[in-house]
Amino acid sequence: MKEDFYDILGINKGASDAEIKKAYRKKAIEYHPDKNPGDKTAEEKFKKAAEAYEILSDPDKKARYDQYGHQAFEGGGFGGGGMNMDDIFSQFGDIFGGGGFGGFGGFGGGGRQRRVKGSNLRIRVKLTLEEIANGVEKKIKVKRKIQAPGTTYKTCGTCNGSGQVTRITNTILGRMQTATTCSTCGGAGQTIDHRPAEADGQGLKVIDETVSIQIPAGVEDGMQLKVSGKGNEAPGNGVAGDLLVAIEEQDHPELQREGNNLHYDLYISFSEAALGASREIDTVSGKVRIKIEEGVQSGKILRLRGKGIPSLNGYGKGDLLVHVNVWTPKTLNKEQREFFEKMSKDDHFRPNPESGDKSFFEKVKDMFS
Ligand SMILES: [Zn+2]
């Protein structure tokens, strides 16, 4: 009877990711072979803890284990022999952070086996400006290969599990030894022992899976996000590839993005320019009412601070720049024509820019300084 993975790590079924990691870290340090030289019991416990962590740290495997118990992995490469030491040490970067476990490296003296990685998957995600401004969780359906339940793997007989074969050839310079990837197992060190009818030649099958992707605020068109381990699974002890998510930004009907700033073209009438107005405009966080002072000039730029896009690194936000355009009517009726003819004789209507009324180019210069 196989021991329960939660019992091995000494945690409850409801343990969080952080608790699982912490529990494993403790066991890994306690039973580490460098601390317990020659102690077979400690080594066994060390391996068991690693195996438990391998399953419980992976949301998919954990879900399978929670539902089916050890049967979920019976003969699937995790059931019988458990993990080898190289697999365990390759996990450590994840647990102890880059090189934090350096002192223990090189266990077993070289010959570390390369783990085969599943292929990456690529998808595109279309986002609205609002989603980019606020961050969003997207649930995306992907077709990915997983190890078909019931597939069993065995150590490759050609390379004895190393994934490499050494060839000795006689050349005019003497005997030469070259190591090449084993052609029987493709470098995986394992071959299929048994596979169900639905599995392909590697023991994999394609499933539809809904992957939840957390998209941070501030991303840009053309950026690529990586969801680790959500690509195709690899056969045997291999690690799953990644899911690469390309960001596509949809055009907004009213707002134009420029870096983290947004631009909005506001059109007001002659009368509104003369009398002042209050107008509602679109922003990425809903509608906002702005006040236009009487006597505003066409070309004026109103800056709404912090109403732009947050920067991806989490520090600061861009602004929303509202460009005021005074709309000139293209046709006039008789009465209107008479009114404007009368006004054009009035000195008060003659352009008379003061020093405070900057030209358009001066304003643009100010905006970027
Ligand atoms: Zn092989």
C-alpha cells in the first residue's frame, strides 16, 4: 500500500501552494543525502517527499491525485520506481531559488540526465483597452497533449535510461568516441511499455483544456506571456512545455493609446467654446464628466492625471489627454449668417492671442517635456 502524499509531507488536504512548498523544503533539508550519508531510510524518505511534491505542486496532477489517488499515476512513470535523483535535483531551482541549494549540487557525480521537454503551444489573445488598463483573467480553450491515463513507460533498453549512446569509430586519427542522442527513445531514456488505444506513439493524447490566464494591467500589443507547464506534456519523466500567449490590442472607438498615455478628441461647438460646457467622456475606467471653461481655445489640451494605462511594472499610471476642437458649422441658414456677419464687425470677435495662448506646436512641445 502506497503512502498518502499529504501524509508524506505532513500536511492537510487543504494546504495552499505555499504550505506544500514549505513542507517539502523542510523534508528535503532534513533527509538530504549530503546530510545523511549512507542512510538508506533517509534516502527513501527524501525520494518519497520529492515524489509527493512533484504531484502536489502541479495543479493538474494534484487534481488527478485528489480524485483518483495513486491509481491516477499507476505505472505512468511515477507509480513504481519513483523519481531518480536527477529529477529531484532538477526540481530544486523551483524550491530553493536559483542556485540556493548550490552546496548540494553534483550529487552522484555527473552523468545528469537531460529531461525531455514537451513542445510549446502558442495562442493569441485579443484584449480591449479597458482589459489592458485593469488587468483581466482570460479562460482560453487549448488543445494540448497529455500523457494518456494507462500509459506505462520502461527504461530504454538501448541506452539504459541515459538517453545517450556512445559510439566508437575508428578513424585515421585513431579511435574516436562520440555521444549521440539515443534513437530508440529520442533522448528520453524511456520507451513505451503499454499504451491505451487512444494514445499516440509517445503515449500522449490530445485533450481540450480550459486554461485560466492572468493578464497583468499595462501589457502591449505584440507582447508575449508565458504560462509554464501548460504546453504539451512530454512522455515518461519529461516536463511539459509552456503555453505562449501573444497579446493583441483591439482599437478603441474613442481613445488612442500612446505608451501609457491616452488621447481623446473632444469636439465642442462655437457656443460651447464661448459659454463653457460640461461634457461626459469615455475613459478606460468608465465615464468621466469634465468641465470646459468659457472662452476655451481650439487646440487646448486638458490633462486628466492617472486616467491612462498603468505601467506594467506596477509603478505609476499614464494620463488621459483631452484635445479640445472647436467645431465650425459647414452651412448656415439665413438667420445664422446674419448673426455672424454682424459679429464679425465687432472688435471683440477679432483674434487677439495673449502671451498665455500658446500655439499648437508650443503645446505639443509642453506635453512631451
Ligand atoms: Zn534510449
